[in-house]
Amino acid sequence: MLQASRWVGGVAQKPASHYREDMAITAARQRNAASEGAALGLVMCGQFEIPSETWRVSMAFEDAWRAWDDRHKRPFSQVSTDLRQGLNGYIALTRADQRKHVFSLFWDRSGRTFKIYAREWCSGDDFRADEVAAAIDGGIPAAAWQELARDFLGRMAD
């Protein structure tokens, strides 16, 4: 089961996705959305934490991101640019922490593993991946985030 965060001041209801293909997403929101979406994909694969082996995580995520379908990456061009310019993949993957403006899922990098937490509205047994995906900027379906996560996990296992 996905753990709820201890975040105080939760939001009572989730917003509908406001993404439109003709509308640009700011660089910061692209980075947060890609990180939150990747977290969603991992949760859908039953993975709630990953080892904090930064080099291994970086290589696996960078390779998985490059291999991911271009139509899914398109709304997140800043993430592709960041990785191409040398940003460590583990930072791109886990950027959306509790303080960032993400609505559903966030990362905690403070321990021996990188853990995924959920905001109160989407934690517990009634977790609905499609609803979480709809709240993430970019308009990418949950199944696409899961595809990215599966590739990432496969590369981590190699």
C-alpha cells in the first residue's frame, strides 16, 4: 500500500488536468511532472522505493528516458535538454520532493533508499493511477508512465 505523506494542509479535491498540446509548460513544471509521472509508473509496477545508488539510477533512468516514445517525451523537452546537458538522471527522476508543487506523488531522497510518497488524496487502497496521471502536467496516460518505469527497472536489474 502506498504511504500517505505527513504533509499538513492537504488539498480537498484534485484539479482536472489543464494541459493542452498547444500550451507550453514551464521548465520547472516539466521537470516536476516528469519526476511525478515516473514515480507513478514505479508505483504501478509495485515499486515504492529504489536503491539510492545514484550512478546506477542515473544510467538506468537516462537510458530509459532516451528510449521512451518521443510522443510521450514531447511535453517534457526541458528534461531531455537537462539530461543531454549532463544533469544526473537520478536528480531528474527524483526532483519532485515534498516541497515541490506536485499534486499527487513525491520523492524523499533523505534515507538509504529513494522513497515515493503520496499526498493524502491518493494514498491507500483506493489509489487510482488514471486519476493521478490526469493530475500530472503533460497529458500522458498512466500506461505510458508505467512503460517508462518498466524499462527503467529492467535497466536497473541488468
